[in-house]
Amino acid sequence: MTHDNGFDAEQVTRLRAEAREIVARYPQPRSALLPLLHLMQAEDGYVSPTGIAFCADELGLTTAEVSAVATFYTQYKRHPNGEYTVGVCTNTLCAVMGGDAIWDGLSEHLGVGHDETTDDGKVTLERIECNAACDYAPVVMVNWEFFDNQTPDSARATVDQLRAGEPVAPTRGADSVCTFKQMSRVLAGFSDGRADEGIGAGVATQRGTVLAKERGWAAPAFPADDAAPVTTAPAATATAAGATPVTGGEQSSAERPVTTPADASATTQTSTSKES
Ligand code: FES
């Protein structure tokens, strides 16, 4: 069934060509749904009813199936989003390091709550979960760019700059913050050529590795396993304790064959984990 979607002829032609480029990356057309939803956000600024119908038509799905996916993930917006999504991490570590105070300050300053947008359409404020940037807590994200070690004052200054249309740079990563639509296009799989701008892992992130190298620390060798192997495969015997790990060996989880009774028994694994 083809839906009467709201895109004009130029949009349909352009989006259809891009959608087919995305679909071609996957063995099954329906596997392209997630990037296609990002493409719809790049076009409309959210996953609109028009976007839902377009995805359904392109992938041979029902609109109910597309909606079920679009409503499951919080990165997909079902109402018009602001030009900048400002996410305040209020997960445990950021919260105790000041994330809750940043949230309270920004919410009051902007006059909006979670997933609400300022009247000028510039900022959508969100509480977000851990962004794997705990080493720089408390963290604020603007269109998924990192703003590390924030305070209520620094976060307020950032949103004021965004609303004033001034250029804003994250503390790490890209040289500047792009718009929600531009970011959505990248998430759809169309590179903006900026992936290598700035640094990803900063000093705090690499601190453990640097210390280990300076002091000559290394992970301890695996203890010899006394359990009799269930099967003996070449890959399983390739790593002696302390030797360089190899794919499929005892120190690798990749395609490792069953080598001990614990590998093959859910009961053994459960009782082992309870004991530890
Ligand atoms: S708890 Fe905020 S980034 Fe991990």
C-alpha cells in the first residue's frame, strides 16, 4: 500500500534516492529503518506522520510497525524538536557531581521541562542517561557533542549563546555544534566530513592507560584452567597463560569454542556468578 504522504515532488525524488542508498547497505530493506528515521528527522526536524508514511512505503512496512520503532527510541522525536537538543546527564555520577543542579538551573532559566522546547524553537531540554563520559562529569550534550565538567553557570552561558545564534564549540570533539537536522543527517549515514575534528578521548579518559604504561603495569596472566576441556579446538589451545591473546583463544570472547563445563552449562554459570 502506498500512502499519500505530505512531501512534495522534489522532496520525494530526493529522499527516495537517499533512502535507496541507505537500504542498499543492508541485506534486508527493513534493517534500514533506524537510519531512515534519522533521515526523516533531517528533513522535518522530527519524525512526522509524513516521515512515518514515507518509511513504511520505502521499506514495505505498515505505518504501525514504523511507529512502534519510532516511539521506542528516545532519539526519535514525535513532535517538532528545537534546533539544539541540550541534554543534561542526570545519571548517578553526573548527578552527584552537579548534574542535578545543572538541570534545575537550566530548566528554570529556559522555562521548560524535559523534552520541551523554548518558545523561539532553539532549545529542546532533556534529561539524559549516561553518555560514557563519566570521567568528565558532570556532562552536558548539545546535539550529542560533549560539554565536559560543566557547572550551572557554564551550561546557562552555552544555551544563551545558542539562542543568540552565536557559534558554540564543544569542549572536545567537533570544532563546532551543528543543528539538529544536520546531526540527524549524519546519523542517517551521510558523512559531513567532520568525524576527525578535535580529540575524542581526552586526558582524563586516557589517564589509566598512561599510568599503566609509565609504571609498567600489565593485566595479570590468566590462571591455568584445571577443568577438563569439553572440546579441543586449535583456537582454544592457542593461548598459553601470559601469552599474547589471539582471536578465539582463552583470553578472547570472539568466536571462542566451548572449552570448559561452565561454558556449556547455564546451571554452572548461574551458580558460579552467585558465588562470586
Ligand atoms: S553518568 Fe553522566 S556521563 Fe556517565
